[in-house]
Amino acid sequence: MKGPFRPESYLMKPKLQVIIGSTRPGRVGPAVARWFEAYAKEHGAFDVSLVDLASFHLPIYDEPNHPRMQKYTHEHTINLSNTIKQADAYVFVTPEYNYSPPAALLNALQFIYLEWNYKVAGVVSYGGVSGGLRAAEALKPSLSAVKLVTLPEGVAIPNVAGHIDAEKTTFAANDMHGLSAKTLLDEMAKWEKGLKSIRG
């Protein structure tokens, strides 16, 4: 049975989490993620927040029970679960390491399961000449495995070092980055409405 009807729920924006996928020292991911967070807030379709995987201090997957059971035994898993389940949509900000996304991002996806289900996801990738596109494509099967609907639209940032300041705190986007971000967010807003009916 569904809960009581709440008219105010129709006025609330869906929640989007922008997730920083790299956890290494010296990373530029936070600067890219903060840019996208600000752009998404200005876009206006979502209630946007930033999530940094580094803040959870996740070890290599160490839960004794299958994630589907949600019988978590470790505080880091409970914290991750409580954070991720709050959102309706996700944008994963990922670098490319050896043609792949970071192990830390894949590890985080594997810690939980139901919390991800039937939500829409986008990818912002960054790197050298390829803009992290190989990592973005390698990430998508793992997103699909936890029943995230990952869109073909995305944001690719080639030669990211040329857009980051010396302190690695600010990302200077160009018009193409902004256009790609708008296209992604427009599509995510449409898909989120449809997937909401599946989640109930």
C-alpha cells in the first residue's frame, strides 16, 4: 500500500547527486564536479548536491552479506547507503585510468544495490585527448548491472589539465562543455519522471 497523498511532493524537484569518482590525492575531479554542480543548479530541473566518494573511506568491498539483503555490518556502508538512497538521479564524474574508470568508483557501486535501482544516471568524463570517453563507456555496464538507466548523452572533457587552475580548485568550462551539460540534464529530467513511476 502506498503512503498518504502529499500534494507538496509534486512541487518538489527530484534530487540529483553529482558523485566524484576519483579518490586519489592531487585529483582534479572535485573542480570538474563543482562546475557541473553549479551548472545543474542553474539549469533548475533538479535539487543538486555534491557527493565525494573519498569522504566515505571505503575499503575494498568487505560486507559479508549480498548487497541486495541490505544487512550492512560496517559504518562506512551504512553511511554510503543512507546518502545514495536520498537521490533520484546521479551524475558520475570520472577520470580515465588505463582506459577505465577508477577502481574506487566501481568499488562503491558494488557496496550497495537496491539504493541505485531504477534511477537515471549520466557521466561526465575527463582526461587527455579522448576526454575520458573510454572510461565512460567502460563504466556503463557496471551502472546497468545495478539497474541504473544510463543515457547516451554525456559530457566529455578532453585535455582537462588546460582547463584547471594551478591550485586544482577551479574548472574553466567552454561553450561546448555547457551545451553538453544542458543536453544531458534535459534528457535526465525526462527519464527521471518516467522512472519515478517504476520506483513507486
